[in-house]
Amino acid sequence: NRLAISGIRECYRKLEELNVQLPNIEEIDKVESIVGFGKDLAQERKRVLQEQQNKAGRELKDLLHKHNSKDKFISRLEGQIQQLEQQQQGFAILQDSYSHQIKD
């Protein structure tokens, strides 16, 4: 145990000779606190971005659904218009036929 302690003291003495300063506990705690704060910020930012992405995905899905609904509605209207045009043509033929019968 004494050998280990003397080895550690020797390392510190050599570092002091080289003018190397080791951080103290407060400095280490400060850095760890900053790193932890940075990690917390990064996690919060990731959470917010995921929420925004999910919201955008839902909005896009809603828009696509509305677009598809509009397309179906327009398709139905076009079909109804086509039926009305056919009925109109049929009525025109009947009217023309009826007009010829009255004239005769």
C-alpha cells in the first residue's frame, strides 16, 4: 500500500515539475455538470424534434386523407354529371320523338 502511495506521489511530483496542472474535484464536478446539462439539452431537443416529426407526419396523413376524399367526391360528382348528361340526352330524344308524334 505504501509503495502505491509513494508511486502516486512520484507521479504528482513529476507532473508538477512539468508544470502540468491536474483538475481538482470542483473542476471535475463542474465539467461533469456541464456535460450532463449538455446531454439533457440534447435529449430534450431530440424529444421535441420527434414530437414535431410525429405531428408533421399526422398532418401529412390528414392532408392525404382529405385529398383522397376530395378525389373520391370529385369522381362521384363527375359520375353524377355524366348520368345527368345521359338523362338530358335521353329526354331530348324523347322530346324530339314526342314532337314528331304530335305533328303526325
